Amino acid sequence: MTTASTEAHRSARVLDADVVVVGARCAGAATAMLLARAGHDVLVLDRADFPSDTISTHVIARSGIVALHRWGVLDAVVATGAPQIRRVEFSSDLGFVQREIKDRHGVDFLLAPRRHILDDVLQRAARHEGARLLTGVGVTGVRRDGTCRVVGVVGEDADGPIEVRARYVVGADGLSSRIARSVGAPFTVVRPGSGAAQYAYYAGDWEAIEHFLGDNAFAGVFPTHGGEACIWVCTPEHVARSSRRLHRSPDDAFGHLVATTVPTLAARLEGAARTSPVRGMLRMPNHFRQAAGPGWALVGDAGYHRDAVTGHGISDAFRDAELLAEALDAALCEPALEATALARYEQERNRLARDVFDITVALATYPVQGSFLQLQKQLAVAIDTLAGELAARPLPRATEVAA
């Protein structure tokens, strides 16, 4: 070890926690909130400063709304001004269908809150329960003991090196998770990933979630804060890249893509002002990673990712946050239960995710419209079944918040 690195190591600020969560967005903040509510000492680290945005079309399916309701956070999200969406419309060459959101499992509306607002609500809820949040911290790796068990993380912020010692490290740091790479979490399921998703915000009159199906394209409208909507289009990767090559900017390419693949949506946007640049991903993987090991666990996109064509990412994150918090609570309270609790977390995550995952992979091949619509019907059943199962679960354990 060089003199400089020795000096940096010696000067590192050392912090302790029961659980250190790396990543403070919806998966990490929700996990931290539930663990802190159960009485554990939780420290959350994120390289970003908040509130800030991230790539997301940010619709929350019924299963995700059920989670927010169960946790007592739903009213706080609604209070931010996110419109309560009570109707879904679907347009294709085979016709037009609309349906009202029925009251099931205590939920009769959907939401699509902007991420800089949703993440802030969850972070505030986590801090209210006693979790600590440090931003501007870049985590560079994990610490291990002599048995190779993960016992903390190392990183750096503007003030210098940081070391966190913890009984558990949770990687909630997204698709390119540093924690997943550091612990060597292998992929356990991998399916072809060849879909792209792009979106922008438009001002206008938006009252419903609107879906538009074209050939090799699925697009839509998610009403959000401030009279705007997230206008998105999902296509095969090659379609999105071809459009990008033909135009000077992503904004021009997006307009052309909407006009040529889903002209009914293009007509819907006439007179609406685009209020943001175009964002998105041109290739989206479909995979599961090993979910946990000695001293560590993954949650959200760090451990499981699927194409955005089904718009279920936030709801997946909420489901897995509750499953993981339950597992870690058991292991923290009774260490002998660790192996059983973490194995059950992975098994339950995989079981509850699998139907939506398989349907998503099939939809991302963009079959003919009749087959696509049948898959959409299967998706609706799968999401409703998942919401019912989650609603029936016992509430996560909670202790009194210290005054």
C-alpha cells in the first residue's frame, strides 16, 4: 500500500449502521423506510443530490399503489399534486377500448408522479422513521471480513474517504449496480433484450392513461404533475436506432418515430407543447441476478430488470423492498435465521416477478397486434393477481418512532 493510499485509508470517516443502503431512489428509500420503521439503524448513501430526476416513465401500477397504501405513504404522494388517474384507454388497428379503474384491494386510481417528487416523498418518509441519508457519496466497493462476508462499504464524498461498517449492505443502486459487481452477484436468468424506450414531457389536457399500439411500436400518455404528461414510445432497438441515424437530434428522431409508428398519438399531440428534451434507453436488458448472500442483498433494478414496455419497474421495486425489509428484519433480530430469510427473499422475489417478467419479454418482441393485445390482457390479470397477494400479506413489522 502506498503512503498516499495509507494516509487516505487512515483519514477515512468511519460510520456504523445495522444496514447501509446504497441508492436512495424508490427501491432504496422504501427499503430504508421499512427497516427503520422496524427499529433498525439504517444509513442510506447516494452519489446524487436530491431532489433530482432519473430516467423513468414513472407510472405506478395497481400493485405499487397497494404498497404505498399499505405503508401509509400514498396520501403524501397524492398531496404533491400527482393527478389521480381513474381511466385507461387503448387504441390499436383493432379498435378502441376504455375502462375505469375499479376499486380493488383498496385502490381505485393509479399515479404517475415525477421521479424527483416521488423519490423525495419516500426519502422524507425514511428519515421520519429514523433512517439517515447522506448524498454526494460515491461508493466504490464493499468491505469483507476474513470469512469473505460483506461487512460494509467504502466510498468518497467532497470531504474525503468514507467507510461504513454494517451488518448488511443493500445494493439499490440501479441497473449498473456497483454493489452487484463488487459482491460478484451472478445473473441467474437472462432473456434477450432488444427493446428501446424514449419519452418527453408535453403540456396539455391529459385525463387518462392512454395507450397506442402500432406495428413495431407501443406508445402512450402518463398524466403527471403540473398539467404535463410523460409521452413515451417503446420500439425494438433497431427501430429506435434507425430513427436516430436519420435525424440530427434525439428530439427530431422522437417526433419522427411517433409520427411514423403511432400516427394516432401524433395526432393527439397536435397543439401540445413539448416541455423537455427526449430521454430514454436504446437497449433494455431482461434478467435476474442472485438476490442475496452473506452480508449483502440487492433490490430494485440492481437485482432484477425488465423492458419498460410493461411500465412495471417502480411497482417491482416496491414489492421487492417490502420482501427484503421483511427478510433483513428477521435476520437482524435472529442471526441464525439469515440463510433461511435471504433464501426466502430470493424465492419470493422470483416467484412474484416471474409472470410479469415472462409477459414483458414476450411483449418486447412486438408480435402482431392481435397477439400483443392478448398479452396485454394477460398482463392486466397478472398485475391484479399480484396486487391481491401483496394486499393480503401481513403488514411489515413496525416499532414506535422515537420522539
